[in-house]
Amino acid sequence: MNTFQTEQDAARDVIELSISGMTCAACSGRIERQLNKLGGVEAVVNLAAEKAHIRYAPNLIDAAKLIATIEKTGFGATLSTADTHVDEKARKAATYRDEVHRFWISLALTLPLIGQMAFMFVGAWDAHHDVLPRWLQFALATPVQFWIGKRFYLGGWNALRSGGGNMDVLVALGTSAAYFYSVAVMLLDLPAHVYFEASATVITLVLLGKILEARAKARTSAAIEALIKLQPQTAHVERNGQLVEVDVKAMIPGDVFIVRPGEAVPVDGAVVEGASSVNEAMLTGESLPVGKHVGDKVFAATVNGVALLKCRATGVGSHTLLAGIIRLVEQAQGSKAPVQRLADRIAAIFVPVVTVIALATFVLWWWLGGEFTPALINAVAVLVIACPCSLGLATPTAIMVGTGMGARAGVLIRNAQALELAEKIEVLAVDKTGTLTQGKPAVTAIEKVGGSGTADELLHLAASLEQGATHPLAQCIVARARTAGLALTTPTDVAAVPGRGLSGAVDGSRIAVGSPAFMADLGIDLSAEALAQLARLAGSSVVAVARDGVVCGLIGIADPLRASSKAAVARLQKLGVEVVMLTGDNAATAAAIAREAGVDRFEANVLPSDKSAAIVKLKAGANGIRRVAMAGDGINDAPALAAADVSFAMGAGSDVAMEAADITLMRDDLGGVADAISLSRATLAKIRQNLFWAFIYNLLGIPLAALGYLNPVVAGAAMAMSSVSVVSNSLLLRRWKAEK
């Protein structure tokens, strides 16, 4: 549930740090614990994104101290901003190329060692007569162990130095045991098999796993990469009466810029000249172009259609809508879901527990079997097969893919907690105006009374009289007449009664336009036909039109239901979500809209200040506590949005509502709520699958290794593939699609 910031929260700064050197959940957990020990710091470390999202009190600590703390823990840290993104990507690409280069060297040195194992399967391998001379095996395995495997020794040492353990400790211990045992057998010329192939193969396989994992992890952030690539680097700006090409970073609010057909809009702005259509699919997920005219807003990275637009910049740099979306997605991808807590607790004690199990395996095998070699090899297998990486990657990789897919569909999720809670929604409370409806009143019905005249003639008389009025209903009538292309007449002798109606002369007739009560004030009675039509217009604001003292028609004005609302309500109900409409309108209007939208339950005459109380009431429910979400778009919805377990803000809503909401829908379509719930369920399903297989892998793999059913090479291969399988499973979320 989102709440308003306290003064203490508002006084805190937020930074994001890129972290290098993490290898497993134990690493990210240790960094997180060290940061959170500092006064005034709240940190979340994401293993998959290799980022730390930190909120801190600047009067107690600064960024330099935070970076120093991470470096003291044994890892690298640098500030991560929009400007450093390119450098970060280049650094990761260089590291990846270096890892691939090392892998191929490691594989070349290891293949001869693996090749000799083929003789074992055909019965031609004798422990006393190796296929390869032991000095050659030693020469091949040593660079793999200490040059290629240097990363494991450094990572393990840094972990132990800071009082913890990680995957590097397990790999270093396991491979070192096999390597140094083999060295001892070789130097002492003992009648026993050497295991140089085991130590080298494990390091090579683990390195391969890390390379595959890095490739897969890079794909989890594809949504962010795609968003960053969308914004053009240059813009055509008017400077001193001339059109010049400038760097987008150099633009300032107020700059006038040109967007040619087919070009991307460089920054947020407002159209000052021209008319065109703009493809805003990257913001809303909606493929249909949006018409743009003078005064309309345009947004960075959207694509202009068929005509040239001249615009004035209103938001540049980090103040564009695109930059805000990128920040929101990065914040969500870096947050931690409650479901991850169990994995974090296990990861914190994982390495010490596995080390104890390996030691117990060695002691028991040697004590019960009386042979040193099987005891050592089984202990090595235990160390090598244990994998805290899969536990650490299970949740964040799924969240990264899920929130990225949401952004592509126009569903912006603020944090992982909101994503997790959205799955559990039982009731959705929706505001009527601007959420179910378009938020703009319009003429919905023109009913003639009597047999003379046409609907256009009736509209002409009413609009001619109303064209000078400022009342919203009058403006709706005039707008409808102009849309219909009717030529209006200038009225004379106009008399107005505020809030009730007005009368005057139009085309030689005495015309009165207003509420039925206004007609009664003028002594004009409604006929039986007019009363029957009035009943049919229940739920609308009705304006009666009289000509020369006789009612000749009724005009119904209402806030029309969005075209997508009925289908969206049906989708939500199909998902098992009860939809409840909250509105300040009267019961008749509320009932009409609810009936049209397919909403079974509504509450009318709900004042803005009472909406949050209505949410609390819905939470209590008749059969116990329920998960309640709220969707709204106005300033008066903000308290109710904050009171809900999960809150949704419609994209065209106010900034206050969007600030208070957990999930922002970039389209003015309630179907986005159904998309968010569907995405949440798909993401949580992947997280549960990942956690299940990560736990099962370790619960089965470690005992099998301890019982002697797995040799170190097989264990190493299994460990390398476990993390890859978890990330690959998360990537299957990319198949999810929002319903159109």
C-alpha cells in the first residue's frame, strides 16, 4: 500500500549504484546488510540488475561513504545515472568479452583432460597408468586453476575478509581440494588416481555458466534498453530565427523545435503550429496514432506521422515523460518483492551450512569407508553442486522481465511489492468520472416532443440561445451543434436564471432552455409524452427546450462511458475481481452508468473526503479482510488511492493521483488494470517456479553428492546450468501480451 511521504522520507536522497563483482545471492545479501547497518540508510541490492537502490539521509552520510562501504566489502561501486548508462554498458560488454576469451582458453586446456576420461568408459583406464602423463595433466590444469580460476579465489577471499561466504568460496574450496590432492599424489608417486580433470572441468563449466547467465540477464533488461534507445540524440531547434540541429541535452524549456514527418519527438512539448498524427505506442502500448493540433501535448520518443509540427519544449532532460518512465521501471526492477524474503534468509546462511555438510561428508566417508580418496571427492562434489546463485536470481530476474513487459504495454509498476499484491486483488473500487467514463460531459440524446420539426432544428434553437452562456451543460449543447455543422443564430432579449436556464428570442420565436423545474417556473407544463421521454433519460442531466410556451424537445447530457469500459469490467470479473463503482453523483445517474458498464455494485453520493473511508469499509468485507485496489484519475481520488492495498492511476489523471498510485496506466483504459493483474499473476507464477526449482535443486543435489552419487564434474555442470535455467525460465515471461 502506498502512503504519502513523511517529512523524514522527504528529507532523504535517492541514488543508484552499479556494483561489480557479485556472483550469488550471498554477495548481494552481504552488501545489503553492510549498507543498512549505516545510519539513515535504506538499501536494496539487486543481483540480477547488479544495482543498489539506496535512500539515505544526506545530513548523516554521503554517496562517497556508501561507495566506500561497498568497496570495503570487496566489491566495486560507481554512481549509476542516465549519463553513465552508456559507460556501464560498455564496461559490461568489455568484461563479457574478456570472460568469453578466458573461457575459450580454459576449454582448450581442459579438453585434453576431459578426452582421457573416454578411456575410462571403455575399461582402458588404469589408475596406475594415466593416458596423459601426470606432469602434462599438471601443466594443463595449473593455469586453469590459478589464472582462469583467479576470480574465484579473489571473490572468496573478499567474502571471507568481510565475514561472509559466497559461491566463490565453495568453488575455490572444492576445486583446490581436488587440485592439491592430485598434486600430492603426483609428487609422492602414490598408487591413486589424480583429479586434475575434475578441478579444471569444474572451473571451465562454472565459467561457461556465468557467461550464459550474463547473456540471459542482459535480455531481462531489454525493456529499459529499448526505452533508452528511443529518444533521439539531436533536435531541429529555432535559434535566432534560424533552424539549427542541436544536441537534445542542450535543449531548455521554451525552445521551439520542428518535428518532420517520420521523425521522433526529441523532448516533451506543446504544439504551436501544424496538425498531424503521432504514434504513441511506446508510451501507451496503443498502436493507433493520436491526432495532434495546436495546444496538444507531445512526448519525447513518440513518432510524428504525416505532417510537420512546430512545438515548444515544456520538459527536457530528466523531466520528460520518457525519463520518468525509465526511472519508474528501473525503480521497480531494483525493488524487492516480499516473496523473496525466504530465499534471502536461506542465502545468508547457505555457504556456512554447505561447508559444514561437505566437512561432515568427508569425515563420515573416511571414517566409515576407511578410504581417503572417495571421502575427498564426495566432499568436493558437495561444495561444487551447491548453488546460492539460483536462489538469488529466482525473484529479481522475473520482476525485471515482468515490469519491463508492463512498461511496453503502458502499465508502469512502481515497485515489486505492488506487482506481487496485484495478483491477490479481490475487489477493485473505481471512480466513475474519468475512469469508467470519458470525464467530459456531452450530448447523448436529443428527443423531440410533438410531431413538428427535426432533431437538428431543436438543437439549432437550443444552441443559438445557449452560445453566450458559460454553464458546462450549455457549452455541451453548443459544441454538439458545431460538430454537426449547424449555423447558429444570434439571440436577442436573453434573460438568464443562474443554475436553472435562460430564455430569449431566436428566429422570431420565444425560446426557453433549462431544467424541467425552470419550465415550471415559466408556467410551461410538460406533456405526458415529455414526461415519458424524461423517464427514459434517467441518469442524464436533462435540458428541456420550449418554443412559444410549448415544450418541443428534451436534450440529455451525460458523461459518456468509455468505449472500452464495459469490456474491461467483464475481463476483471472473469479474473475473479469484484468491481465496485464509487461516485459523488446521484443514485439515478450512478445506476445508469453501472448498468451500462456491467458493474453490479455501486455507491452513490460519496463525497471526495469519504472515498478513503469507503475503501476501508470494502477491505473489511462481510467474510473477513479482503485485498482492495482503487483506480482513479483525479486529485480527489488521491486519499482513496493511498488507502487501497494497490492503487491504479489513469494516465491522463492528475500528477497528485499518479504520485499516490502504485501502478500508472498510460492509457485511459480500465483494461490496463486487468492487464496489470494478468501480468502480476504470470510474474508471480514464474517466481514460484524459479524458487521451487532452486530449492529442489539444492535439496536433491547436495544429498546426492554427499551420498556419492555425483562426481565433481557432473556436479559442476549441474551447478553451472541451475542459474541459467532460472534466468531462462524468467525470460519466458516475454511471451506475455496485453489483451487488446
